[in-house]
Amino acid sequence: MRSLALTLVLSLLLPAAQAQQTLRERLKARAEQRRADKGSEKGGEAPGGLQEMQVQGRQVLVHLPTGYDPARPAPMVLAFHGGGGHAEYMADDAKYGLQKKADAAGFVVAFPNGHSKLPGGRFATWNAGGCCGDARDKGSDDVAFARATVKAIQARYAIDAGRVFATGMSNGGMLSHRLACEAADVFRAVASVAGTDATASCTPSRPISVLHIHARDDDHVLFNGGAGPNAFRDESKVMNFVSVPETVSRWVQRNRCTTAPQRTLDRPGATCEAYSGCGGGVSVQLCVTEAGGHSWPGAQSVRRGKEAASKALDANDEIWRFFEQAPR
């Protein structure tokens, strides 16, 4: 009888003990996750072999090219994602291919995260002047953030200060234009894809080489000016975008270019033309694809439901060629 009673008591206590053990395991797992999260704020390795840093509370992902040698300072490209994107999206090689290009050309590429109020930095934007989103509305100082990002990376890795460049997609391209206006002392040249000049005023500290790449059928940032039907669900978060011709004309004037543009590429579906005779020996260049919509030319994949990227031009090849040729 006593044995039966003992068995009954144990059968009642065992589930409670198991539940307590499960709770302890859960609490331990949560504590370990918090420690991991705290450690990542100080820097470490992110998925895909990217190095992760925190700059002014934002994530910055860094890719070191194959064969990176700390004894030999490397050039660096900051790549800014589009409005509503985030650093990890821009770092996706299927969509942009920048890590692969960095390995082939030997430059460090960094993917900063824009201003975001959401966990993980998702749906982020950049304050490029007249655009875009909360970054603009909250007055995010993204020029200062870009400067701080360059300094933070230079403090950790061997970077050639004379070969620091900026590029970006859409809203990120607009920020690249703004950096040319306000941080020409840091960036040797900039390249924008599908993002026109959004600044209200621009007084670069020196002439600076600028490349602009745009699809003629872009349905977000319209080639001839204005916001297209797919620009943003909330029109108040964008602007009446400056046209591509006006953007190029502004840089021709700012850089005091005196000669007519010369065609540098002419193939089915894509053309490029460059202005020379500019102050400081810099260049202003425009590349246009006939198709591809609002995308990165040469990309393997685009967002679901979007037009395939143009294959008539490889943005990464054109951008790096332009950066290499930019005068110091």
C-alpha cells in the first residue's frame, strides 16, 4: 500500500519537475541570446562571412575582399541601400553582386543601415535632402553618419583614405549625391543608381567625379522627373523627384565642365556619355538603360513582381571602372 502511495506522489510531482526544468532551460537560452546580442553590438561576424560593426547605434556590414592584406591599404566603397531596405538586403549578392565584385577588384565594401525605428533596422531610409521617409522627417544626420562609418572602418581595417567611394540604390543613390555635395573631402567619387539629386543646395568643397545610372522606364524615380506610381505608398514620404537630365546638368555646372559630352558606350539597350573638361580633372558621366525599371543593372534577381534588371549594362563594372579612373 505504501509503495502504491509513493508511486502516486511521484507521478504527480514528476510533471511539475519537468516543467520547472523546461522553464530553467528557456531562461538559460534567453540569457545566452541576450549575451550574444550584446556581444554583436561590439562587432563580430555576421551571416555570410560579413563583419558586423555598430556605428552610432546602427548596423554596418563589412566585406573584406579575397586576399585582403592588412599591410596594404585597400580602397573602400560604401554601398547604401534603397528606401525601405536595410543593410543585409544591399549585401545580398543575388540582388546587387557587390561582394563578388569586391573580391574580383580587391576593394573593401561596407553596407551601412539607414535610419529606422523598427527592430533590426528594417524599412530604413536616408535623409538625402528632399527625400525620404522618417530619415528626412526626423532630420537624421546621415552625412555625419557616413563620415563616422568611414572613420570606424578605417580604425579597424587598412583603408586607403585617398580611395574611398560611395554608391547607392534609389534613396541610397540620392544620399550618394548629397555626400558629393557635403563630404567631398572624404569621398573621391560617387555613383548613384536610380536615385536623382534631392539636395536643395550644394556647394562641394572641391570638384568631384559623379556617375549616374538610370533606366529610361524607371517607374519609381521617373527619368524625366516626378515620383512614379510605385515610388512609395505614402506620397508625403517622398518628393517630386528631380529629373535625370537636370541632375546631370547640375553636376556639370558644379564641376565647371566645359566640353560637350562624349559617347563612351553604345550598345543595344544601353548608352553612356561622359563630360570632361571639368575642374580638377574630374568627370560627370551618365549611363542609361532602355529597360530594367527601378533596379540595379546586371542584378540576378529583383523584388517579386518587379521587372527584371537590365542585362545590357553591368552597374558594378561601370561603377568600379569609373571609381578607378577618378582623379585624386
